[in-house]
Amino acid sequence: MTLALFRDFPFPKGMSMSRLTSAALCALALVIAIPAAPAFAQQGGRGGQGEPDPAAEDAARKKREEEWGNARAPLPALRNAGPCPFVKVLYDAGRFVDFKDNREAATAVAYTGEIQGVSSSCTYKDADPIKVSVQMLFALGKGPQAASASKSYRYWIAVTQRNERVLAKEYFDLPVTFPAGQDRTMVTETIKEIMIPRADIKTSGSNFEVLIGFDVTPQMAAFNRDGKRFRVNVQTQAAAGGAPATP
């Protein structure tokens, strides 16, 4: 899955996505077009003993360099121009607990969800935009009030200027079907490319944050903010008549 959060933002002056793509394809074509130098065993040589002839090898090497123009396809740089943006889950939206009739009890739970893990990487150099890849691990659950075995969860990803304002935000749907006879499942979701433009070459990834969260109601956000959770034995208590959430 590829995401360009900043489709409407301009790229650095004189640079466009089409030019970046063309340059990448040309570099790839160059790598493919230049075959590896074949290794030939020297059958001649001094005394006919099959030993390599240094003079012949040197002449062959110079001939190859002249024919190829000593061209070398550059490898992509693995080192970024600076640190990556901070990527984290927003605490108020890190969990999704859907209660029927807004009643905070185990017997009233329809669906639950939690973002349990996030990993990320980024690449950028010169004045190019920052490209961030994010992988998220979702733990999803189905409660006593679930209407069916299928549920489409909704989550968002936002890019902010660190500790200041939201620059862009997009929503995503995560359709889930719980396996037969099971009330929970784990899902891994990957966003391969979040594009963050930079004002100039001096702008590093540490100026930005990538925030992730469920699309929650104000009640859900307050539930999360208060640190409320159901105890481990919630299923037993639910069967016995319901257990309230505890901080």
C-alpha cells in the first residue's frame, strides 16, 4: 500500500515525481545493461603450464575499460541526510472499545481494538522529500454485543510539524473477519510510502512527527485518556453479569 499524504504539495524546485521516477528507472536500466565481467581461465602463459599472463590480463582489462568507458552504475545511498521523523501512537486513540448504549461494562462490549506495535523506516537525501514506511500491529476483538463476525475498523495517520500543527491527515479502513469460533485476531497493516516535503536541504526528519490512531468517539477518547481497562478475567465476569472497567 502506498500513501502520499502530501499529494498537493510541490516538490523541491526543479524536481518532480516523474523526474525522480525516470532517474530511478534509468539507474536500474544501467545496472541491467552492464553485464558482469566474465571470468576467463588463462590457458596460455609461461612454459605452457596454464599460469596467468599478467601482461595479457592487463591488456584485456584496459580494453574492457575503453569499450565500457569505465562506467559504473552508482548504488543508492543507504545513509539518510538526517534523522527520521518520530512515529508513535496517539494515547487517546490507541485503543478502540465500542460499547452498546454507551454502557461501560464487559457485557456491553461490541468490538475492541488496540495498536500494539509500530515500526518504521525512512529515506531521504539532498533536498528530496522524506519517504516514511510504517508497519502496524493491530489486536482486534469481538465482544458479546457484536452484530456479526465481520467489522471494518477505521484508523488514521497524521503528519505534524513536531509539537506544533497537523500538516496532513488521512483515514484508512481495516476490514476484518474473525475466524469461526474465535473472538480475537491479529492483523498487520503496512503503509509503504508517506511523502513529507522539505522546505530545503537543511530541514531534517526530526522536525516532523507521524501519529497513528483509531477513529474514536469522544467517549472512547475519554475512556482511553482515563486509562480504563477491563481486567484479565473479564470474560468470566461478563458471564456472571458484567464487570465495570477499572483504571
